[in-house]
Amino acid sequence: MEKVNEFETAEYSYVSGSKQRFPDAANKVFTYSSVESLLSNLKHLSQMIKQHVGVQRPRLEELEKYYKGDNVKILEGKRRKEDDQADNRAPHGFAEYVSQFIQGYMVGIPLKTTHPDEEINEKIRDMNRINDADEHNSELILDQSIYGRAFELLYRNQDDENRFTIIDVKNTFVIYDDTVEHNPIAGVRYIKDEYNDKTMVHVYTSNRIYYYNLDNDFELTLDDEKDHKFNGVPIIEYKNNKFRTGDFEKVLPLIDLYDGAQSDLANYSQDLNDAILAIFGRMDLEGYGDLNPLDVMKKMKEANLFHFEPPVDADGKEGRADAKYLYKQYDVQGSEAYKSRLANDIHLFTATPNMNDENFGGVQSGEAMKYKLFLLEQKRATKERLFKKSLRNRYRLINNVMKIAAEGEFNVADLSIIFTENLPENVAKEIEWFTKAGGKLSQNTLLSLLRVVENPDEELERIEEEESKEPLRQPIYDFPTIQQQEEVNEDAK
């Protein structure tokens, strides 16, 4: 078998004549009959890794580049015919804008995970604090938006704490069974050890972790294995949608067109500075020493100057001499309209607002904003359902460990997971309307509206404690003035 260097493997398998950006196999979901059969036939596992490296990973890397602003199409190849022409490249951060807007909209206000049992609720709260769950969930949403999928790994640390962390999408995948239930049977991570020139593969099943070495022929050799107590595959996949596509993936061609239009405009502006000066008048091209006329013209081109002789009439009278710059005429107004149309289409098909739209800004209530974000609301509903499904799987696996460790168990179905869209809201106006209508709000509710108060119950306890320690106020006496005292004495006489 021919050896390959590291992970340089299969090329994209496009349909002949297709302009498809990524092949369908670039987002393939791996399935297998059972984990026992898979581990007894490592050749098939090796093929999955090879397919992921050669076909799926290039798509993920390209999406990451666009998010970082390294837009592939505008930065690759040669765009101008002549070497002396301006060749500006202007990548635009539409991909970052789309993903960060959706991330902030969904989890800018951290999601709330609560349980009706206060004791269990406190354990979940402590666990989330240890794992920085707010930041963790936010990064999962961002990976979902960029790659169309995200992965987290559950593990127990040396202190026997339940931990969860994000793992790299570009070297991770989950294998599902081939039943209609589509249950995960294994999670796979492959890690390149650059210092020891080897690749390690970790395979997580429902109760064990297998450690393999992968050589350049994609042959797997078992190195070690150990148990885990999660009673389920501890690598959890978070899907962005049914097809696992990123939020800006479908508009990559539009982003490329916008980059090209802006780059062409920049090149036009620079080329205008290097415009050729055309002189209309008689000039003797033969009188330049040993240079022939062609060499003279080349020298003129290098000097950005050309000479043209005007026509001569029958009487030998020469036309008027003139000089002007020659440059490509550019329809600036049409170009700006074209770019605006592209930008609007990018925002339309990603369901994100165009902040440059004059009709979008202004002081508006949260409800008014929701109507303008109607398409994004539909997308958010889908993303939330899929996220909650994976999130419950996280706590289900953690609950399995808590049972074994006698740390208490809980019914995962009783968990309440609440997303709050991050919209500007005129809370003061809403409270004013409510109170004018005769409504009343508890102190707990009022405190929950303040951003500086994290836990209203704890804040109420602090207030009560401070009031109980406050010294009794002494009555204030108004002592009479001297004049008032003299008046009282005079009356007494």
C-alpha cells in the first residue's frame, strides 16, 4: 500500500461538471451496526478516519478560515492579467458577523438550567459554576454556527468532579448505529503528536475508552484501554440543523462576490493613479538614437505616457494637440448598488439584520424587534430544540455517574432549560404600563430585573440581615429657641 504523508489523503469527489463547493461526503454521518463489530474490524474504523481527514476536514477548515476573515476565494490565485496592475484583496467579515450575532442573540443572556428539587438544583448550579457552563455553552453555540456541529467531552477529573469541555470539531466525529433511533455507539478523536511524529486515536464507547496509534498507512494498533462510568458515549454532538450546515455556509458564494466587487473597486482607484497620459500632437519617434519605434513605445509605457499623432487635412494642416489620461471607466453608482444588493442578500439568507439599514435602528421595544427578526426566530427555534436534546444527554450521563458515586440522582426529564433571546427591551416602560393598570410586583421580581443582581433570593436575605443589624433610631426632638422659651416663661407668669 502506498504511503501517504501525515493526513494527505482523498481528494474531493465532485460530480463531473459540478460547481458544488463541498461534496456531499464532506458532511457524511458515520453509521455502523454495533460498536462490537466495529472494534473487531478496525479496517472500517480506519476508513472512517481517513474519510474524515481527507474529505470532511477540508470543509471544516475552510469554514473556519472564512470566520477568521481569511476568505479563501479572494485570497487565492491571480486576479489581474498584467503584473503591473493593482491586485488588492479585500476579504470581508460577513461570516464572523453572522456567527457572532447569532451567538449573542441566543446565549448573550446565559441559558437557565433548573430543577424543581432545590437540593438537586444546587448541585447542578455548583457543577455549572465549576465548568464555567455559561462560557462553555456560548462556545458550543459558536462552533455550531461556524461548522454546523459542535462536540463536548465529559470526564471525571482527579478530584472526582464531573467536568465537560469543548473538543475540536476538525478532528472529532461520532458514530451512530444504523437503527431508526440513531443512537451514538462511539466517539472518535484523533490527535497529531508533532513532537513524537505519531497520531493517537481515542475511541469512546458507552463504558470504555480505547487508545490506538495510527501510522501513515492508516493502520490502527491498540495501545491501552480503560473504563469510564458514564454509561453512555461521553462525546456529545450538538447539531446546528438537520443537515449540519453552518449559518453562513450557504452564502459563501455571495461573500466571494462581495469581496471581488470591493477588490475591483480598490484596484480601479489605484490604477487610476497610474493612468497613462496620452499626448495628441506630432512627435518624431525616429529621433531617439539607436532605439527603434517599438522600443520607444515600450519606454513610453514604462513612463506611463503614450504619444498619438493627430490627423492632418488635405492642406497639410494639423489638428489641435491635446493630452489626457487613459483609464478604464467605472460605473461607481452601479457598483455600489450591486454591492448593496449582495450585502442585503447575505443578511436575508442568513436571517441576520443589516445594521446599516436605516429602517432597522432606532428606539424600539423588544416586541417590535422580534417582528424584524422573524426569520432568525424560526432558525433559533430549531437550534434550541437540537441544543436542548444534546444538553439533556449531557446531564443524563452526569446523572449516571452520580448514581454510582452515591451523590444523589435526579430525573433529567424534570430539568427546565430556558433560552432568553438577547434583545434590547424597554423594561421601565413595561413596568410603568403594568403598574398604571393596577398590577403589583414582588421585591423578588423587581430584583431579578436588575443586571447587577445575580440571585434575587440571596439579595433579599442580605437585605433582611442588614435591617436586623441596623441600630434602633432615636426619636428626634425639636428643642425650642431662646425666644420661644422666653415666650413660654412669660405666659406662665
